[in-house]
Amino acid sequence: MATRTRILSLVFAMMMSFTVLSGYCSAKIYKVGDSEGWTAKDDVYYAWAERDYKEFHVGDSLVFEYDHNINDVTQVSGGLEYEFCDLSSPRAVYNTGHDITYKVGDSEGWKVYDSDFYNKWSEEKQFHVGDSLIFEYANEVNDVYEISGDLEFMTCDPTSPVAVHKTGRDLVRLTELGVHYFITSNSGSCEAGLKLRVMVGPQQKAVTYPKFPKKVDFSAMERLNNWLKAFKPQH
């Protein structure tokens, strides 16, 4: 199973700690823990984040692979919550073990006026129930309208949308099987090709991973020392 989490902010803390930089040229995908995956093993993630001088940027993605019957992924808001494994006020919780977030258009985002571009982008991927799409665009120019059918898609008809998104960074979760249609309500842009059609299949079947303890108990001092390792200067 794999949960892919896209880095959307400059502060991102989980049961691992790392620094996220603001600028990036092209988004990267990192599998957390590499071959170890997301399992309860001491110091794996501190070493992993520092290995090869990784630099995480806004727009990068983390792939968490784990057995969702044993573990999950919880995003917490700060260093104290991270240090003391405080899950009382999570920013987000991921527990399916297989959901993936796709950035529409990859590095180009939601701004290419060419329907062939988005057709090709969609056809190269296999979407499943539980996956999400993220649309990034200039919201003073465009928006994202989810519409109900092929006719509305072909004619760029935004009059009866299923949902409307206008923030410029919209996360849309795919919750139903079948074809999903997205256009911009800017008729000129839509007619020029700014529209997307995706086919969503059933949720992926579970994959069994080796059994590891759900929790590893560390003393407060051990947790503090591990947390401080994340801030050591790299040589």
C-alpha cells in the first residue's frame, strides 16, 4: 500500500522531521524510508531525511508504504506535538495505505490551453477511488468546475456544475467510480483546451507488509535527542 502526500506548506511535521524549502524547479517524489517503508524502526527516518543531503521543496511528494491495519500517517502542527507524539490536534490523517495525490498537469499545472496535453496526462495514469487531484493555477484568470457529463465537457458548459473550486490551489478527492469531468468556466480558455477528463477505477486492493509493533515506546529524553538530530548542521 502507498499513501502519497504532497507538500503544500513550508512547515510539515509527522513522526519524522525535515525542512521544506520554498522554491523548486521540478517536483520530486520521495518514498519515505526507501526500501524500509513506513515501519516502526528507531532512527530510520532521521537518517533517511539527512541521507544524500535531501532538500524538500513545496510541491514535492512523499510516498508512505505501510500496512494500514497496523500503522497510519498523521501530520502534526509543530515540534512539540512531533516530539511527544501528540495526536490530539492533527492537521491531517492518512490511513488507507494506498491513496495518491496527483498534481494536474505536473509542472505545467492548470494553465495549458491544449486539450491533447491533459488527455495525454490523464491517459498515462490509473486513477482509483480515494485518490486526489490538485489543481494549481492563477485564480484571477481561471477556476475549476467539476461538471456532470460528456456533453457539458465537449461544449464547455459550466451552468450546472457538480462542484466549483476557485482558490488557485484546489484539492479534489475522487470518491466515486466512473468518469470525472473538469473545465474552467472561462469559456475562451475551456474552448482552447483547458479541460480534463479522468476515468476512476475501484479502490486498490490491500497489500500485506511485514508485521511490526504499532508503537515504539521511547523515553522523553530519547525522543528529545532524536528530535534535536533533525537540526544538526550537515557537513
